[in-house]
Amino acid sequence: MKKRTKIVATISDKRCDPDFLRELYSEGMDVIRINSAHLNIEGALQIMKNARKVSDKIAILLDTKGPEIRTSVCDSPVQLKKGATILLAGNPGEKSSDRVINVSYTAFVNEVPEGSAILIDDGDIELRAVKRSGDFLECLIENDGVLGSRKSVNLPGVKICLPSLTERDRTFIKMAVENKVDFIAHSFVRSKQDVLDVQAVLDGYKSCIKIIAKIENEEGVENIDEILDNVYGIMVARGDLGIEIPYEKIPGIQKMMI
């Protein structure tokens, strides 16, 4: 019986020697996923070089960083206490402290409505937007927590205008084209426009790389039909999706998309 389900393995440049990849391939690995958010171009090239030493039948999938928001660097962990207030600001170049949490998106304060939930560090920290005050968003801390550097920020139900592609993404896509990567998995796809932006870059290089849309937020679920019309396939990123949507609803959403 022909195997239809494929096995995708995420590989780091910290361990990508041919012997290790050969062992994975012999055990059924079909695709190597390269996560551009956690390595540089040189690391990605090394993984691809070693994969091709093993077999030209191993497909290569490049995962873009996409339109994500993160907190800035902290000098030391910040203790957050339930019931206290803290300010948020869109100053990515400024460090976060026990007074102000800075995030990577400069328009954050203007685009996040008062009353919105703000989930930080994969949902471990929850804030509630109370009011805007100039360049700051005053927030109520909903639970005790410890904030470290460069933690993820999720905004359930909030539509933001972040560009779908960063300059880093464009650099990695160019590298993917030059090295004949098989798939690009674009992160945090919200609508068909995010996919079309990637396709436009590929068209500029006359590339036929296939696009996989990663569905990891509520907006992506809402627009799944138009997204499916413009991609080769989808990837349900349940970890991030489960931050914005209750876990118990994820199986039903997966079934709906299939």
C-alpha cells in the first residue's frame, strides 16, 4: 500500500550532519522543514547541502517568520502581578522593564482596541487593554507571570495591519529560489492577500515553488476558503492557533478545513 501521509522533520543547523539525516530518512522522513525564524542563511544552506548528500528525494520546506509580534529584550526577567497595571508601547528598539513592555510593531498602540485581550509568551501572560495614553496603551495584568526577552504576542480577534512579509522573509525566499527549495510555508497567514504577497515575490523570480499556508490565528480560520483557493496546501499550527482559540475547538476546526 502506498504511503500517502508524509513525515516532516524540523531540522536545526546545530544537528544536521549527513549521518543523522540519513538515519531519519531511513526511518521514513519525507520532508525537511527549515525554520527561518531560528537560524541564519548559512545555517539553512548547510542543512540543504547535507540533505542532498543523503538523497535528492528528500523535499525541502522553508518556513518563513511572517507577520508576528514579539516583546523587546529585557535586561532581567520582569515580575508581573495580577491586578497591577503596566504600559505597552510600539518601540522595538527600546528595552522592556517593569514599567513599560515594548513590542516589535510600531503601530501596536493605535491598532489594538481598548478592552482587547493581549496574550504574551504563548498565552502564559494575559493583559487587558484599558486605555490609550499618548504613545502608550495602559493594560491591566490578569495573572501573575514572569516576562522574559522576545516573547510572542497574540491578539485574539484583533485584526492588525502588519505587512505579511518582512525583509528577512524576502531574503530567505530569494535563497530558497536560488537553491531550488520545494515548498515555502508562510507563517501567520490571515487572508489570501498574505499568500499573494509571497506569490508575487516568487513570480518575480519566475519560480514554481509551492506555497503552504500556515493557519495559526482566528483570522486565518475565518478566511480559509479564499486562502485554499490560492495555495498548494495548508498547515494547521495548533500551538499558536490554540492560544487564540479554545483548545477544545481545534479538532472541529481541523475537520472543517479538511
